[in-house]
Amino acid sequence: MKLELQFSTQSKHSSKNSKKLKLAESRKQHLHSQNFLKILFLSTAIPQNKFQAFLLGTLCALLFSAFIYLEHFLEDSNLPIFSTLCAIIGIFLYFKLSRFGALVCGALIGILWFYWVGFSFRFYDLTPFIPLLWVVFALCYGGLFYLFCFFQNPIYRIVMLTLSSFVRPFGFNWFILESMLTKSYFFPSKFTLFLLLIGVLIFSLSLARQLYKTSILWLAGFCFLLAFSHSNFDLKTKPEQDSKLKIKTLSLNIPQNIRWDSKYLNSIIEQNLQQIAQAKAQNYDLIVLPETAFPFALNLNYSLIESLKATSQEIAILTGAVYQENNRIFNSAYLFQNGEMRVLHKQILVPFGEQIPLPRFFAKWINQIFFQGASDFDFTEFQAPNSALIKGERFQIAICYEATREEFYQDFPKNLIALSNNAWFVPSIEPTLQRLLMLYFAKNYSTTIFHSSNASPDFKLTP
């Protein structure tokens, strides 16, 4: 009887202790959750917990990348409010990142923005190496963001993120973070990004002091003024007059694996000539064909040149094609008008795509081992952007990557024509990112862009 009573008493104590432990654990979890919320919303402290840091880094990367995917999947349904909110919240989280969180953020940005770069490997039987390139981009941009957030000081972080677009690994300049504002209510520029960083920091500091109404009113008023100044800037910088020419841009759809196959060469030439004849019948002043629309050394095909010269008496023709001179091969644009031909060579080559940006002996070895003995394109030394007078109007002429380089906009051209071949990278977000970057430059330099492409839509962009 005593044993039973003793056992019952121990059981009750054990049950009470178990309940106390569960209650303590529950309180601990609740406090842990509250601390995380305080870190996130009510302080500028940096979380020490690795999972929290990983979570914040992931969310920040998703928000900084959202503008590309919103544009890619929503297209015309992509409202400015989406990119605006993603930019503001992403910047808010940026100030909360620990070094580890920043490493995660940058690594994911490197993949989310540039996962498609290795897709060109498919055409050299190097598909297994694509994930290796993802690792390279993850390490590269992860390291950059680690440096951006090395110090907790918010001024340091503002300066680093504002200047981030000046960091160009191997000369590749497609990481322009302020381009995330291109489809927002704000003007997409480094200065706007700088102001946003300051505005969101003040909002974050106000929240930390539990000035809820003040912080919300500040952020709302600040964003309204920034958006209002954008609309006024748009009115002042809008081109005085659009081009008077009737310009036909093309969107061709020739897969990359057959473009250079001699079996399809005649059908490709015939398709191009049909497009030119159709544009002429529709009374266009100029037709623009994509990059390497004629996938051979056009300057060596004398009969085709004479045919295009004859047609150019009625319609100007701008097309991409290869140019070969002795052992030198150029990626070029050919302009035919009034029975004459002019050739413009590409000046800024794609790093690792058209030129290996390494010492010559090492570049030659890489081409031999990995790219089936292919050689880099030649190029003319950049002095000024290629341009031409077409039917009395001046146009800057850029071949693919050049249309996303600031060098082609610094003289504030009224019109720019871009020729691209995106078949290397589709299906992916590459054409969408290219278009957003072109729009970024169009807005910043008040330039109207006419774009012809293979394997992605053609378009006309206005500031």
C-alpha cells in the first residue's frame, strides 16, 4: 500500500515536472520568436542564429531578384507596385543581414540572375559543367555581398550597395542592382537607389524606437515624393520627337543547334530574303535583322551582297553576319542602303562567350580543350560607339551585349538599334534581363531602342 502511494506521488511529481518543462520550452520558443521579430522589425541588430541569417539572406535575394521573374512571367500584368514593394522590403532586409546572411544573399543572387550563362555549354557537349558555373557565380557574388555587409555600420552598407554596379567580374556588367527599379514607380538610377537606402534606413531606425506612426508616415511620404519626382523627370527627359522612319524589327526563331549547319543554310538565307521582300512591299524605310542572321562570312558571298545592294535602293537593310578577313573573324553588322554596303565590327565582346578574358596562351588552351578548338572573335578597339546615318537620321548600332554597355549611351543618342541572338540561352530569363537592362539605359539616357533578335521577342523601347 505504501509502495503504491509512493509510486502515485512520484508519478504526480513527474507529471508536474513534465508540464513545467513543456511550459518552459514553450515560453523559450515564444521568446525566441519574439526576439527574431524584434531583430527583424524593431532593431538594427544583426541576428546571430545561423538559420535566421540564412532565412533573411534567402528572402533578401528573392526580393532583389523578383523584378526579373515578375517581368518574365507576368509580362503586361507586371504592375509597378510589385517591383516597388520588392525593392523597399529587400533594402529593409539588407540592413538586417549578418555576414553569413549576406553570403547566402549574394550566392543566391548570383544564381537567380545568371544561372543561364552556362546554357551555351549545351552546344559544346559540356552540359555537365553547367552546375560548376552556378558554383562560380554563387561564390563570386556571395563574396561580394559578404564584403558589402562586412561592417554593421549602415553608412558603409549604403555606400557599398550604391556602388555595387561598378564591380564587374571579368568585365561582365549585367549586375546593375538599380535596374530592379526599372519597372517600379521610381526612376532607375544609382542616385535613386542611394536615396531609397537612406529612406528605408530612417524607417528602420524609427521602428527600432517604436515610433510606429512616424515611421509609416515617413516611408509613405518619402516614397510618394520619390515617385512624384520620377514622373516629373520622365516628362522633362522624354524625346522631343520619335524617329520619322518606318522601321521593321524582326523576331526570328532559328535554334542554335541548326544555325551553323550547312544543311539549313539555304533555307535560312531564303527566309531572310523573304522578310526583306515583305518589308519592302509594306513600304518600310528600314528592316533590321538579328545578330548573325546570315550565319557565315557574308563579305565572301559576292552574289548575295550584290543582291542586297540592289534591294537597298528601295529599303535600307541592317543585318548581322560574320566578317572574315585573312585569319581574322568578326561579329559584325552590315548596313546596305542606296546600293552601298558598310560593315561595322563588334567592339565589346562577351566575356567567355566571344572572348576569353585571360592571357592569350591560357585562352587558347581553354578554347582547344573545352570549345572544340574554336577561336575568339576579333574586335576593333573601342574609341566611339558604332553609328550610321540611315535615311538622314543618325542611329547608334549595337550588337547584342553592346546594347547593355554604358559606353554606347554616354553621348545620349536619340536612337539606338540593337541586334541580338539569344538562342544560346533560351529557354531562360536571359532575354528578360537583357530587355530590362536596355530599358534601364533607355530611361537614363533618353534613348529610343529598336531591337531585333533570334529566339526572343523583338521590341521598341522608349524612355
